[in-house]
Amino acid sequence: MSAAPDTGTPAAWWPGQQTLPTAPVADRRIAFVPMTLADLDAVHEVEKRAYPHPWTPKHFRDSLQAGYPVVMLLGQALPGEMPSPARSDGRVLLGYLVAMPGVDEVHLLNITVAPAFQRQGWGRFLLDALVLWSRGQRAQWLWLEVRQSNQPARHLYERYGFTAVGVRKGYYPAGHLAREDAVVMSLDLRTPGAVQPGGEGA
Ligand SMILES: CC(C)(COP(=O)(O)OP(=O)(O)OC[C@H]1O[C@@H](n2cnc3c(N)ncnc32)[C@H](O)[C@@H]1OP(=O)(O)O)[C@@H](O)C(=O)NCCC(=O)NCCS
């Protein structure tokens, strides 16, 4: 996750309101929905559950204001499931991502799967959607930073085909006056076979 959003260009097309063929949990109807300010409380609630050092509401507001794609992955609630945080439409907030488009690259600022839905394939699914969208923007590279200690996320990115290309010293806050390094990772989008949706890089 990036330490803070920057400036950018308007969001464009994003996969819509259909059940996508690569949905990891086929029984659940899902949709990608652009986040609005009305979703801020629910998104921030998940953010607090997912991170020891969560983004503040301002980070999300700034990203929305900058026009970045801020996209929620919503799922139909399954029988007996009580969505938490509750949504007025009764759907479940499975996860979300925030990306910053550049000239020929996209920078992933935040990708989060709600703790109750982790290890079900949704993280990889969000990356699939981001790669699809980024290619639609003619992006050649996908960039991100990840905390050195965040093994689940590093594992996800490595398995997906990202390569570690550097370290940003003291990039993240890490408690009382402490800082933690970020690993910078990139994914080459130029080669059609470099990324296999739902699977690992070549
Ligand atoms: C990182 C995160 C997005 C992964 O999402 P997820 O939906 O749980 O991941 P998936 O189920 O799609 O898993 C895909 C792969 O990621 C890796 N992975 C995911 N969670 C892992 C864990 N806890 N430990 C080790 N590897 C893990 C595995 O390689 C996994 O493949 P496998 O299940 O076939 O072994 C999720 O754990 C999360 O939101 N964490 C908190 C927020 C965060 O750290 N975001 C990243 C900031 S840079």
C-alpha cells in the first residue's frame, strides 16, 4: 500500500455489474462498484480491521477528489450471512482498491480484502481486474509498495508475477517514532503472456 495518494487523472472504464467468469467463489454474485463518499464509513471500517496502520478517511477522500479509480468489490450476501459493516443494499464489502494512473504506468495505492474474506481468492481477483483495466489504459507497468513485514501481500504479489525492484527506506510509519522500509515491486504489462488471470506470472 502506498503511504499517501498523489495527484492524477480521471478514472475511466471498470468491469461492471456482472458475475465475472473468474469469480473465485462462483456462488456469490459480485460487482465492481466505484466508491463514493457515501461508502467512506464502511470502507474505513474495513481498512481499520485490515491494517495496524490504516489509511485515514482523508486518504480516501483525496483519492476520490483526484479522480483515481477507487473501486469496491461487493458481493451478494449468502443465506444467513450478516454483512458487517452493514450496507443499505444488503451487499457485502469484500474488498477494494485504489490506483493512480500515470503516463504509461499505473501505481497501486491500496488493495484490501476484508479480513473475513481473505484467503478465498479475492486478492488475486482484484489484481486481475486491475491488470485488465490498466491494459485498457495502455499502461506498460504496474507499480506498488509493500511493507517489508507484510508477508501475505508480498506472497500474493510474487505469486502473481510482480518483481521486487528496490527498497524505500523508512517509507511507512511503524508505531512510536519508528519507520518501516517498503519493497517496491513492478509488473510488466507489455507481454501478453506475462500475467495469467487468476494465476501466476510466467
Ligand atoms: C494481502 C491481501 C490483499 C491478500 O488477499 P487475499 O484475498 O487474502 O488473497 P488470495 O486469497 O487471493 O490469495 C492469493 C495468494 O496470496 C498469497 N497469500 C494470501 N494471503 C496469504 C497469507 N496470509 N500468507 C501467505 N500467503 C498468502 C498466497 O500465495 C495466495 O495463494 P494461495 O492461496 O494459492 O496460496 C489480504 O491479505 C489483505 O487485504 N491484507 C490486509 C491489507 C494488506 O496488507 N494489503 C496489501 C497492502 S500492500
